[in-house]
Amino acid sequence: MTSQSAATLRSRYVAQAASDLEENRRRQQELAERISVLKQEEALLSDILNLAERYESFADASRLPEQSVDEPAAAKAKKAPAGTTARRSASAKSAPAAKAAKAAKDGAKGKPQQPLLGDLLAELLGQYEEPRPAKELRDELLAKHPDRNPTPQVVRNTLESLVAKGRIRRHKQQHSVMYTLVERGGTDTD
């Protein structure tokens, strides 16, 4: 190997190493910013859980302090160093906090996690072979789950959502719309 080719090879290695080092430092900076954001979210979620435990004895939601759930978020936002979260949109910042706040609120109210309305309606439909109208399903839902009181429109919207997901099937008979559960694993021809 000649000294000129060795120098060329060496300069390529140096250029590649400098480029890799620059990329490494850029990625470290991104990760440091992400860790900072995650630590802020962790502190917020911890505060929410502490509030939930603190107000666990309140069975009535009206007795909960109005601003308690939002205060930690405001406090953390003020403490955040400038520019660390500038690239995140407002909705991206608030989505995890909103979910955690809702979970903390539900926990603070002492309510157990309720099954989804769509799951309850699908379960009711699974008990019948023949199509059922939304009104009958709502009446049966109210009878079996007195703690749930969805409006007829909410029941119809939920049923249509299940139709869109392919979990149930819509049947039109004269001027009525009826629903049946789609059989899993089998071929449903109708």
C-alpha cells in the first residue's frame, strides 16, 4: 500500500468517524429531550395518582376540588425548561395527561371500570339467533345494567360503529333496522 492510498484511506476513516460522531451526538440530544419529557410526564402521572389516592374517600364527584386534577399539569408546565417540548404539539402533550386525569378521576370516584357499551350490546345480540331492533336492545340493556343509561341515539351510533367494524350485521326489514351478531370463524351468508 502506497503512502498516498494510506492517506486517502485514513482521511475517509476520519471523515466517516466525524460524521458518525456528529450523528451520535445529535441522537443523544434527541434522546435527552425525550427523557426530559418522559420525566415530566412521569411526575404528572405520579401527582395524578397521589390525588386519586388522596380523594379516594370521596364517593360523590361533586365533592372533589374543581382544579385539583389540572393543577399538577400547570405546575409542571411552568417548571419545564424552555424549548424542551417546543416540537411537540399541544394535543400530543395533553393526550397522555388527559387519559391519566380521566383514569384518576374515575378512580377517585370509586367507580370500577365499566365494560364498553359496544361489548355489552354485542353480548346481548349474541343471545339471539334472529335480528333485533336497537330499541329492544336498549330496553334490555337498561334492564340488565340499570347503572347505564345511554340515549337511543347513542345505542344506534354504537351499533352502527359495530357494523362498520364487522362485529355485527345490519338488516333492513320494511322501515325497521335490525341487528345480528356476526358469527366468528364461520361463514355468515345473509
